Amino acid sequence: MSAIAWVAGRLLNYEEAQLDSAGWPNGTGIFETIKTVNAQPWALSRHMRRALNSARRNDQPFPNEELIRSAVAETIAANPHPIGRLRLLFGLDGSFCVTHQQYVEINALANLGIRHLSEEVSVPLEKRYPYTRNLQIVAEAKSAGFDDYVLVNREGFVTETAIANLVFQLDGEWITPPLSDGVLPGVMRALLVEKAGVIVRQIHANLLNEIKSGFVVSSLKIAQPIGRIGDRILQISPESEQMRAEFAATALATSVG
């Protein structure tokens, strides 16, 4: 059965919808990626709010909430998966598309390299497609034997990975870099700051050698433990496993809706 997308009020296969095999359309716009479990999207309201704020900043047309929720329900019903990756795509031209693909949970530890950025890093207020640059960084990381890179801005401060936020254990605290250092305001990151006691604090690259444990954080991965940063092995301690369970519980308790 071919994948079905919701486009302009119709359910179409990817070829008819002019999407590539990964579900990306032509053109430019903003997008949100959302985890679904048993047909329930996690944190849908938060993702819609972030997308709406992005659209307002760009004077971009934006569909009403009733239409978005209806399109989401139709798309999930047409592409049923126990665990899925829901994507909402809002074109700068006013187009709106929804896709829902299978998502396979990642059980492996994250293996991260370190990449110092030479270009100026602006604060990424929204997720934009084409997503080519981010996916290219991931591909380069994989070619170097890593899953992704810890990105360091020109001032020497840790930002995020190419596709996710970061949370580290440092000096007995769980911390995440500030948005002002070039960090996307991730939905899961916000939940952990609001509900799970994660502290926002600058992290200079020199401190990477002092990090005890860490997680790659995103709406899909929730909190993937980091096994290695560069040549350094991180701890998977009972404390970090307990924190991971707390992060997962926070996501579950606050994300449906």
C-alpha cells in the first residue's frame, strides 16, 4: 500500500501530491514533526502554536485549527501505524500538506561527533524546508562514523545537533543550551525545562570533557541517551536512567492533545 498524503482537502498518493519518497514537497515553508502513538499525536497543540507563531512572523497564510486537526485525523486513518511520524507542512504560498509515516524507535545509544561551525549562527526560530542543510550535516556525520554532530557556534558555545536539542548532566545539574546560542525552540526541550527541572545555561565547548551523561532530545526520540561524544564515553548510570524515565513520563503526561 502506497503512502497517502493530505493535500488541499484531498487524500493523494505521494506521486499525485508531488512529494518525494520521504514526503517532502517542492517549494519553501515551515514544518512540524510529531510523534504518534496508537493514532494519537503527541503535543499537537504545542506544535501548531509554534507553527502559527512562525507563520505570523513571516506574514504567511495559515489554516485554521479545525482544518489542521481534521487533516491530521484523516491522514493518520489513511496511514495507520502503531508508532508514527506525523509531519505538518505549511508552504509560504499558503499550501498545506500532512503526511504520516512509520517511525521505528531508536534503542541504540547516540554516537556524536563535534563540529565547530565557521559560519555565523542565527537563532533558528522555526523549522523550515527544504531541510537539505540539516540532513547533509547528518549524512556527513554518518560518513565520519557518527550518528550526528554536537554543533559548536563561532563563539565556542554548544548549540544542538543537526536535527535535535541536547540535554547534559554537568556539575550535578541537567542543563540545555540557551536559544540565543543558536538553538531551535524544540517542543520536547520546552517541556523538560518547564516540567522536569532542566536548567537553561551556556555550555562552552571546553566543558564537553566534563559532561557525565547526556541525551539527544526531540519530539520523536524523546530522550535518546548519548553513548559517546567524540572519543569520550559517557556514563549510562542509574541516575541517568532514572532521569530518562522521568523525561519519558513528562512527555507522556503532557504531550497528548
